[in-house]
Amino acid sequence: MRRALGLAFLFVISSLAVSGQALSVLHIKIVLIDAEQKVTPVPRHALLISDNPSTAAPRRIVTRADGTADVRLPPGNYTIESDGPVAFHGKAYQWAQVVDVVAGREAVLELTADNAEVGPVTSAATTSGTPLEADPAFLLPKWRDSVVAIWTPTTHASGFVVDAKGLIATNQRAIGRATTAEVQLSPALKVAARVLVSDPARDVAILWIDAKAAAAPPLPLGCAQAPKPSVAAGQELFTISAPLREARSMESGTVTRVDPHAIVSELMLAPGSAGGPVFTAAGGVIGITSLVDDKDERRREAVRVVRIDAVCAVVADAEKRMKDAMPVGTHLPVEPSRPFPVSAIKDAEQIRAGGLSPYQMSSSDFDIVFITPPLLHSTQERGRDRTDTRMLAADSAASHALIDFGNWSEYVAANPPVLMIRVTPKLVEGFWTTMARGAARTQGVALPPIKHVKSGFSRMQAFCGAVDMTPIHPFKLEQRVSDSDAIYEGLYVFEPGALGPQCGTVKLVLYSDKEPEKGDTRVVDPKVLEEIWRLFAPYREG
């Protein structure tokens, strides 16, 4: 081992000494084409890099999960060859290519079936007894596009397409009582969905989207397969999830307990990503991720896997209900991909130096604030300072509106380049409570105000002129008042250019849970719109 490391070290040093020039980057990508003519990355494939003429032992590198590898090399001529063949659909592939690395220029080498040496698969020929299509690392590139992100007003979850007609399976606990949802298939594509079946007993929900509006490859459940893939304690499992505002990823874990209706494992999930498919090492789907019941104290950190039998049963129920319903395929706005310019944030902070209060207005039942990225960033930075923390705590309205975002704290913490409108129910004191406090004061007893929420938030519409603007997200912030009851605030997320002076008039129509069909219309101050529009100008201009 020491000799190998020493030779590799001498290879780099001697090459540098010979070239006397800066290193250049060689980008390597290995892909194959499967039976369905889909491009398949080759992960974890070992390659040997030798300089020509050879001056030292070859350097060994391994491709990443996406089949790529980047290596820094001195200028020169190199041979790139496989350390051993890889098996794929009954054939063994290996490569040996010569490439020139030029000073000051990046080099690219793509290894495909066209430039590979192809032969029969033999146990002696391949470096691994597992063919590529059965390698767990192959699961992510193969089924990445089948896994989707699911948004409801109160939660974020994962799901996966199970039917060419647009059926999507997810975890029922993850989406709760929602009857509609937003399904995000890619950063640029999000569509409306109908919750076709929600089965709390089986902990499975099935959503339906219009497959024509958002086509994605269905992941085969193997419902007709008998027997189903076996699962035992100690077995390794894999899951693909769509974490909040992150790329789809694959995680692995070990089975810790097998129950009649569920499997408990050590799979680690990012918050808000339950509902993705779970595979065995051989690639068979065995269920979907859920969460261990809060009452289960044995493994609070564990992930619960709903068995595939339960998923198949709910899918069969959903297929029957498709006859009496229609899929939803409306395309919805998505978050902008570019971050808000740091320079624009600093400029805005100087303009509003010392101001922690957001742009505000109110209605009869609600307080309304407009939150921009510069304002949120300023609050986050000041909140890290003890002095400013005390200042924020002294101003309960600012603290509540700009710091506490409840179930959507993780989303807001990323400070996306969007306009957020927060709608908070007003707190009022009842007539008799006020009278009682007054009577107590006459007896020398000072009681603090005892307030309650006037009315909970139901929904909001925002009109740019006469156009009803669809938000990126119609979030609700859950505030628990008891173990069984909650009230909600609104947190509506809009594109940077959705609301502004170009609208002429911007109106907000607010609905309370006490009167869900009676809207309270409020016109936004044009001066507030102009300032918000000006703050977003650097972003709109790119």
C-alpha cells in the first residue's frame, strides 16, 4: 500500500517537474445506452491514468454517481483505461483511450459504447459480480425523473409516478388531509394535482395529474408479481427522495425491524421528504417512506416503510375512481432559479438602514406584511447579534412577521428571490374580558390583556389589475392552539415581477375561516408597490 502511494506521489511530482506548467482539468464522462435508448451513466467505474511515455505507476480514479470524474493533470499525453470491465445488459464494456491535455485548456473525454471494447460477460472478466443495471448506484439515474416533489399549503413531501396515466403515490401522513396539491417534476415544471385517494389506515395517498401536461416515466411496482421481494432485519435498503429546494438524492439504510404492515429502518431522510420509493439492493420496490409514529419511543430517528402490498391496494382503488374524475394538468409558477444579487441586498439595506419593520397594511381581521429578500436578509443578519436580537424581541410584530415561520421556516431560511405576503389573524380582547380587567384594576389588581384570534386565515387572492395572479405557493403557517386544533396564517409566495406599478391597481382579497366565501378587499398602497418594484429591479434586469 505504501509503495503504491509512493509511486502515485512520484507520478504527480515527476509530471510537474517535466512540464513546469500549471495543471489543466480533464473532464471524463462514461455513459451507455439501455434497451429503451435512454442514456445511462456508469457510476463507480475505476479508471487508470498513465502518462505517455510512462514515468510512474498509473493513477486510479473512480466515477461519481452521475458517471463523471474530473482530474487535474499537467499538460501532456495520457492513456485512460478501465481497471476492469463493467457488465451491462449481458455485455462487458471497457475502455482504453489516448487524450492530449493542453496547457491552459480544459479537456473532455466521453466514453461510450462506440469507443468501448465490448465482449461477453464472464465472472472472471468483470470487477464486480453485479451488473450495472442491478447496482444500487444505478437506481438514482434510472428513476430520478420518476420521483417528484409534492407541495401542499402546510407540507412538503416526495412522491413517485406509478402509472402512465399520471397516478402518483406518496405517504398519506406526509400530505395530511389535503385534497389538492402541487407536483413539481423538475425545477422548471410544476403542475396542479388532485388527491384521488387518501387512505390513513394504509398510510398511502394517490394523486392524479394530466400525463399529457407532465409526462414522466412510471416506476414499476410489481403489484402482480408473486412473491414480493423479501425483507429481513439487517438488510440494506435504498430510497430516492426530493428534499425541499434540493436536488433529488438517494439514501441507504439498514432494516432494524419488520412488522406485519410496515418496515422500520435506519434510512435518513431530509425534513419534509417522506413519500419516496424504497428499493432492495436488487432494485425491487418494497414500499414508500413514512415516519415512525410519534408514540413509538423505540426509534424516534427511524424511518417507517409502508409495504408495497398496501401501496398496490390503494393504487387499485384509485384506478377505479379515475372513471368518475378528471386529471388536473394546470401548469403553475415555479421559483426563479437565480439567487437574489448580494450587491442589491446590500444596497437595499443601506437605503433602509435601521428599519426592521416590513411594509404593512391591514384589514378588519388580518395584519398584512410584504417581505422582500433584502428585508429578510437584513433581519437574519441582525438576529445573529445579541443586541439586535433583544431589539427584535422588544418589537413583537417584527419578530413574528420576519423570524417565526413555523412549518415553512426551512423554506424561508434559504431566502428565495420571491415576494412573500404574510397574512396574520388579529388578536382582540373580548368585551367581558376587558370589563373584568377594568374591575380588577379598581381593586388594585393589574391583569395583562387576555386576547384571542379574531378569525383564522382561509385563503387569499391577489389581483394585478383585473388578473387573478397565481402564487408560486399558497402556504399556510400552522399555529397550534391545542393538541387537536390549529389556526393558520397565510404566506403567499409570488414571482418578482408578479405585482407592481405595471398592474395599475393591486388588490388583495382575504377570506377568513369563519366566513370562507365572503372576501374582504384591500387596495395596496401604490408607494409600497413602487418601493418593492424598485428593490426587485436588479433581479429582473439579470
